[in-house]
Amino acid sequence: MSEFLQYQDQTSQYYTDLMNKLERMNSTLGVMLHYLDNMHLRIEERLHVIQVYLGWAGLSLTAMWTCVAHMGYFVLCAVLLTFLRCPGFSRAMLLLMVPLNAVAEVNQQPALDLTSLSVLLLALSLGKCLERFTRQL
């Protein structure tokens, strides 16, 4: 009989521990749910603000994507040109060509895609280097 009582006490203790852990887990999940709801509301508010700006500026998502893609391309190329210590002519062409191409694309004028723009910039840079080389000879 004492073994049964001991087993019952042990089972009761396990059950109490389990309930305490489940209550802690429930409160933790409640806090996480609260934070996720707040984050969701803040993201919705920011997306609404962006949507208002887009409507106010009259820009389409395509135009925004064009601007973001050209900006990323510009930053990547600028870092690459700096890392490679390219001359100022290459940097100036990058500074001139990328924004002009983005403006042309946003205004639905003939524009280059990023691959063609890269080839053009490379050709201009190589042409300038070739000019310097032939001048030295």
C-alpha cells in the first residue's frame, strides 16, 4: 500500500511540474503572439504609408523597382570600381550613365537593361584604357 501511495505522490508531483511548465510555455507564447501582432500592425502601417507616397507621387511599382534596381546596381558597381582602383573616367561614366538609363526607363524611353549597361560601361572603360596605352606608345 505504501508503494501505491508513493507512486501516487510521485505522479502528483510530475503532474504539478508539468502544469507549471505548460503555464510558463502558455505565457511565453502569449507574449510572442502579442509582439507578433504589434509587429504586424507596424508593418501594415508602414506599407500603408509607402502606398500613400506611391499614390501621391504617381509612381507605379514598376518605376519603383527600376529605381531600386538601378540604385543597387550603382552601389555595387561603385564599390567594385573603388575596390579595383579604376580611373576617374570609369567612375564618371558610371555616375552619368546609370541615372540617365534609369530616368529613360522610368519615362518609357529606349533604355538599356543592366547587362547591356554593364557591357557599355566596360567598353567605355576599355576604350579609355586603350587610348591611354596608344598615347604612351
